Amino acid sequence: MEEFIARARSSIKAFNVVKAAANLPVNILIIGEPGTGKERLVTSIFGQLPRFRGGMVPKECESETVFIPDFENVKDVIAFMQRNKSRRIIAAAIDERSIYEEYFPIMVKLPPLRERPEDVEALKHYYLKKAKAEFEIEELDEDFNVDLSKNAVSLKRSVYERVLFASMDEEKLMEILEEFLEPRIDEGYKELLGLFEIPLLRAAKKRYRSVLAMSKALGLNRATLTTKLKKYDTTV
């Protein structure tokens, strides 16, 4: 059974409400952006329920409880609920609609991860532990930011990318760059130069902050460095 990681007050509340309602013969709807943990919350409490996307529950389905992971894609909510009135519906949806209130006595909202910093740290640690074990890495600088644009989906990708790069040596990185550049080589040297200079300047900016310190570290005079920073809109 998958664990629903809840450290923030809002996610703990959502978990407790759904868990308490699990023993009641009522429909439950969980609302939140993609990647906020709606499906994992359901699975952690109910286990592996029969799931049907878009509300396409076949007539031969005999299960008394079904899970609809994308309830916002159910075209005719009234008709769907009438067809399945003998079942308990556990559903997840991206948005909230007034019509849902009629059919779901229990409605729970999961805020995006950007509003749940405690969960972000817990999820980051969870995926780091898994990724380090999979890539057999013991030591890793864990002080890095994660991408929350797609909630847990982009967070997990950020962590695995970090661990993946940590597992590579210089030769492997060069090999990846070679494969990436080969189909674009006709664009020309000058057009592709930014692929090397931009990350180099960003890395120097993170470490040294000031133009003077960056110019010394990179062996560039300040005028040349300033020109490059302006060219790539990488200000310090």
C-alpha cells in the first residue's frame, strides 16, 4: 500500500477526513491540482480500488466501490451518478463545481505543494532516499531547490535528475552533450555556444555572486564578462 506523506496541517487534515469517511457509505471527492497527491491519498486508505478514467465504468463491473481519478472529465455528472447510484464513488478532480456538492457529502481539498512546505521537504527526502538507493550513491549534496511547477511530479523529477547527474563522471556528461548536439550541429558554432556559456555563467553566479569574483574565477576581464551576462540576460 502506497504511503501518503502528510506533514503540513492541510494535508494531515485531508488524510484524517478521508480516513474517517472511509467507514461511511458515502461518496468522497478530493480536489486539487495534478500532482498534489490525490490518487496516493485514496490508495493509502482504500488500497487498489477498481479505477475508471472519464467515468467509463463498464456494466459488468460488480465492485461496490470504484475510483474515478479524473472526475473533471466526466461529461454528464448527473447521468453518471444516476447510473452508479448503487455504488460508492471515490473520485478526484482538478477543479471544484457546484454540481459536485449534490453527490459528494465529503469533499476534501488538497492545496498545491507550494502552499505545503513541510510536505515538500518530506517528499524531497523520500525521493532522495529512493533515488540514492537505486543509483547506489551514498554521498550527495542535498541542499538544492526542487521544481514545484507540477507539484510532486516535477519535484520527483528534480530529485532524480540531481541524483542522476551525481552518478555521472565527466566522460558520461560529455557523451550526453555529444548526443544532444549531433542533430543540431548544422545550427552553427555561434548559435550553440550559449548551451555552454549560459550554464557556466549561472554556476559562477551561484558561487561568487559578484562580477569581480566571477571574472577572477573564470579568467575573463570584467568588460567581457559583463557583455556576456547582458547577452544572455544573466544579471548578477
